[in-house]
Amino acid sequence: MRAVRRAPMKPKQTRSRTQEYSKRVLGAMILLWFAGALFGAAVVVVQVLGDAYTTDLSSLLSYIGLPMGGGIVSYLIKSALENREKIKHTQELRESGYHNNFIP
């Protein structure tokens, strides 16, 4: 009988505790941001319907818009860095001779 040659095993991918913690913190921040936006919208609606002299719509729009702008930019930077690392890791696997159907 011929011996069957197996491909080298792929190293396990583990997530660090800080990564999981940061996801929880980010999720909580997003949840609080939505709650604040809903509360602010309710306050503005009450002010408009109550014929208030001052309606604080511009502050609400700033509260909604500014974090979104910063969040989108930071997410794009984060995803670009992660993609660069994935490409580098894939290239290292190719050069080491590891072949898998999942590697493009």
C-alpha cells in the first residue's frame, strides 16, 4: 500500500480576550448612541408639537451625524488594515507550500 501524504494542518485561529472585549464595548456604545438618538428625536417632536420657542434640531442632527462620520472613517481604516493582514497571511501560506481550496 502507498502511504497517503497529508497537507500540513492549518494553524488554529484564536481570538484574544481584548478583541472580544472591544466588540462588547463597541456594541454597548452603538446601543447607547441609538437610544440617545431616539430620545433626542422624541424631545424634538415634543418641542415641535408643543410650539416651543426653541427647537433643538441642529444639536440632534450634530449628535447623529458627527459620530457616524467618524465611525465610518475609523471602520474603513480598521477593515483596510485587517485586509492587508489577511493578504499577507495568505501569501505566507502560499510561499510555505500550504495548499487549500479556500486560499484564492
